[in-house]
Amino acid sequence: MTILAIESSCDETSAAVIRDGDILSNFIANQTVHEQYGGVVPELASRAHMQNIVPVVHAALQKAAVQAGEYVNDASVNTMLQSVNAVAFTQAPGLIGSLLVGAQFAKSLALALNVPLIGVHHMQAHVLANLIEDPRPEFPFLCLTVSGGHTQIVLCESPLSLKVIGETMDDAAGEAFDKSAKLLGLPYPGGPLIDKYAKTGDPNRFKFPEPQMPALNFSFSGLKTAILYFLQEHTAANPKFVEENLADICASIQHRIVSILLNKVKAAARTTGIDQICIAGGVSANSGLRQAFTEMGQKYKWQTFIPAFQYCTDNAAMIAITAYYKFLENDFADLGTGPTARAEF
Ligand code: KG4
Ligand code: ZN
């Protein structure tokens, strides 16, 4: 059973092919046009998706043919396309213009190939990225999903039975990274840059506050304000403060974001009694989080799981694995279905 999956929720155009549960290809085109604007410009993202979608899908089919040992010449791309049993796409949440490009393309292709269509929830897919490769968690497991728009603790009872048991009340963890980076004068998206500079810094040099949020919920807006005041105060005394202390500032900010996240994971493990724990989403690419999470797992005797880097940030392989489980359940979408910018799962 072969599924072609398309992801276009934000600023990455991606396509993947999955056959019998194994990923054959995962092609991702990053949009660099947004860097100069300090954030994703929705209209430019939609336009870039329209330019990228055909070559990205072609590349994913070609790579899949090579991976399956079926590539002979360019006609093999069409042979791979003809073998597709369903077309999947990211249905929600995301930027509506971006989602529409992937949705329309997927629907047209499903119609042309006369195969079913599968709509996938982007945040559910981030969680299920943990099922792409071994070692895979056993059910039930917990997942901390940390991306640019979401911060959630999810209880997973089966691939399609997921429950959000904690989430952010304001900013997402990725936003906390990106907004902190912006205050430091770093370009968008700043998360990976904070990670990079933090590597040579002292995480205990500066102390930022940890919010006291009830239950398993998070808050990051107070941290952003605290960093703003901290920087204003120090640069008033020394205009070169950021320049001279960049590594220590980044390490201290990262240390606090990671401790806010992991303290709630610890609480979730305690309250649910579950010891199979995953992380997912763009921020799970953060080296400080990956290391602290692994160490915490060793300390508390959890089994911890982290997707490979290419499956942490937005990608179509996670849409493909989710679609695979939906296909097994005959969970198909109607051709009249449209994408939505917001949706619960
Ligand atoms: O999951 P994702 O690719 O897209 C969304 O669904 O939002 O997550 C993007 C977020 C951005 O905020 C980006 O700065 C952050 O993930 N991110 C990182 C790292 N790599 C990506 N944050 C911290 N450290 C990283 N290495
Ligand atoms: Zn995402």
C-alpha cells in the first residue's frame, strides 16, 4: 500500500512517499524568502508553495522509486505515481493560504488517480513522527510537542487516539525562542541560532523566571517580557552587552525554556504513571532539549524517544505515517473537504 503525502501548513513545502508503513522518501523545500521580513509572510508563503509543489512532489516520487529499487529512467516517476493508493495532505492547523495549495493539489491528484484522499492534522502528525523509525514507543505514551505555534503534552493511547492533557496559555516554545532571538537582534527563525550560540555559553550565568502555571499548562509570555527588561537594563549600562555576552545569554534563555518544558513533562509522567515519553515538533531539534530530556529519562527510568532531525521540523513523512494509520482504519476525507486554519484533535 503506497501513499503520497503533502505538507504545506507554513513555510516548508514537503512531499513524502510511504509504502507498507516504510518511508521511501521525504523531500523538503525550505522557503528562504521570509528571512528578510523577520517572520513568515503568509502571502509569500502561499506563492512559494505554488512554485514548489510540482517539483517537490516530482522529487519525492523520484527518490521513492530509487529507494524501492524501481528507478530506471524518468518514466519510473510516473510508474511510482501510478502505484499510489491514496493521497494525503495537511488539513489543519496552519496558514490558510499555504494549506489551500497542498489541499487543492492533493485533491486534484486523488481525483485524477481515482484514489482516496486522507486529511491529516499537523499536530497529530508531529506526535506520530515518533512511529516512523525504530526505536518506537509502545502505547500508551506521552509526547511533548513543541513547535512554532504549539506547546502540548499529549497522551497517546493508539495512533489515532490522542488527547491533549496540557498546553500553553499564551506563546509556544518555538515563539519563545524566536522572539528572544529577535530581541537579541538575530534573524528569523532564531531558535536554531540560539541553539548554536548556547553551545559555548554558561546556562547558569543569568537567571530568568519560571512561571507557576496550574496543572500541565505552560506560559512563555512572561519570560519574553523578563528578557526584554533584562536586555534594556544591561544595554543601558553597556551598549555592547549583547555582543559581549551572546553565548551566555543564549545558553541561559535556552536553559530556562528547557526547564519550563521538562518540569511539566516530569509532572505528566508522575500524574499518568506513563514511562514511555517522546518529544516532537521543530523545537525538539534543539540540542539542549534533546540532551536534558535524555538525561531526565535516565534519571527517572523512562524510555525516551526523539525523532531524527528531518522528522522534527515540518516534513511530509510525518503526514505520511499518520495517513498510513488512517488508511488502515478506512479514515478517508471527502473530495469536498477543505483545510482549516485552526482545529482541535
Ligand atoms: O514544527 P515546526 O518546524 O513548525 C511549526 O509547526 O511551527 O517548528 C518551528 C519552530 C520555530 O519556532 C523554530 O525556531 C523552532 O521550531 N526550532 C528550534 C530549533 N529548530 C527549530 N528552536 C530551538 N532550537 C532549534 N534547534
Ligand atoms: Zn509543525
